[in-house]
Amino acid sequence: MVTHGGFIMEFLNVVRLLKRQKMRLVNDGDNTALYIIKIYCKQCGNECKKDDDSCSLEFDLVLLNDSTHLDYMK
């Protein structure tokens, strides 16, 4: 997904709150930075096969604000 840095900051704050972590109120993301957020079912694993509301989503912040793909420009 490509999106605005403000949305990324707010989305990460929601994930942090769900994980009982402190929110960050500063958007310090680099331009064109990469973020990887793994979202999966806590009960079923990667592929949830249940058709009811008994599952709950888990969020893992795998990669945050990575701009190493721009290192060749330095």
C-alpha cells in the first residue's frame, strides 16, 4: 500500500495501543520509507478459517521506517 505519512503514523499508534505500548505523536517517517506490519489471527495462525467472531487479530511491527533502498543514492 502506498499512503501518506500521517496515515502511517496514526495506524502505527493504533497498533501500539493494542499492544499496550506508548503512542508517538511525531511523524518522523522518512519519505518513501518501507513498513511491514504482519496481521494474523491469534487463534488460527496466518490463515483464519473460522466464520465467526471468535478470532482476534494480532499485529506485529516487523519493519519500521526503513529507507535502505535509497542508500545507492548517497
